[in-house]
Amino acid sequence: MTPNPAQAGEAAPADAHIDHAASLQYWNSVPANTPAMLAMLGNYPWYTRIDLRGSKTFLSKVRRLIPGCATEGKLSHGVDCGAGVGRVTEGFLSSVCDTVDAVEPVEKFTQVIRDSALKQSGAVGDIYTVGLEGWVPDKKYDLVWTQFCVGHVTDAQLVEYFVRCREALTESGIVVVKENLSTDPNGLDMFDEEDSSVTRTDEKFREIFAKAGFGVVLSELQLGFPKNFKLLPVRFYALRPRP
């Protein structure tokens, strides 16, 4: 379903309509398998290949911009926030981090990760079956990767989440956010009733990052998606704590 923008005359902002129980009910209705993950991506089997390739390229650029961050080899510890069944961990994060933790609120999705070969090999570390709003990091991370999931938390919860992420970074640690952007002509966030989520504007994201004490090191649009599909734009943000 295409998100509906919050109307200019509404008293409540788009994120006021978020219902965590409704979000969980929606995602619990999605089968916990690979075809289901493609359904999350709009049933476009080519999407994940372009998506993961873009993520690898972006992170490589970012690592060269961070003082003290190794530009070659694997980072020590990363975390996949909004991990689903581990698509991003399997296809990307496990190749750039020695160990990847997973944060995901849907239990049947985290069970897939627990049963995976990556978990058995030790490439996947701790698994937290909890939403972003409830996750409290108990260790330090070189990379906190947050993709296609922040629409399920309110603006205030998102600020608090990023504050916790900031405090959980190693000295050269990076937070990367990869999300769809609102295309509302009036510059408003868009609410989607189907999965009870919000698609935010670039301006809103930057406001939230600043409130959480982050600066944007690099930001780019994900390229390579066929224009004829008219998908929402996807933007990367690499964040570092402000001095």
C-alpha cells in the first residue's frame, strides 16, 4: 500500500498514528522464509542484489572518512537492527564484520537466524528479539546498521534509540541508516496504515539525528533501481557523534 501523507490540517503528526501492536500483527502474518523477505521488498527478486551492492559501496566510502577506522579487512563487531530473517547480515554484514548481532522484534524471524548456518558458524552473535524502541545495547559496536525499520517507531522513540546507539559505539564506530524517503509534494512524512509505519522526509531524519547528538558524515541515494518501477527513493546516512 502506498503511504498516505499526513494532511496539513491534521493536528497530529504522522508518527502519532504508529501502533506497535498493529505493526507486529502485520509482520507476524508474513511467512518467515526467503520468499517472504522478497515480499517485504515488493516482490522484486532483483532488488536485494542492487540493495546489497549499494550498501557495500557506501560503507567502503564511509570507512575512508572516519579517523582511526580500518579501511581494509573486517570490522570486529556489528549489529543488524531490524534484521528480519537476516537477509542483510547474510548478504552483506557478515562479509564486513567478524561478528554480527541481530535486533528484530518478530520471534519467528529471529528463529530463522538462530537456525541459520551463520549462527552455527559464529558469524552471528547475540540475537535480541525486541523492537528498536526497547533495545538497550550492552556492548560496544564498530558498526550499527539500521535498515528499513525505523518507520515503526515514533520520532521521540527514534531519537532515544539513536542516543543509545551513540553511546554504544567504539571510538571509531559508525551508525548507518538506510531508509525510504517521503515523496509527499508538501514535504510531509507519510503514514502507511497497512503495516502502521511512517516514511519520513530527509529533513525530518536530519532533525532527529541532530537531536540525538549525531552529525552526518556522508549521505547518498541508493542508485541502480529501475525507474519504471517508481519505487520510493532510498537514502543512506552515515552518522558519527558530534564533538
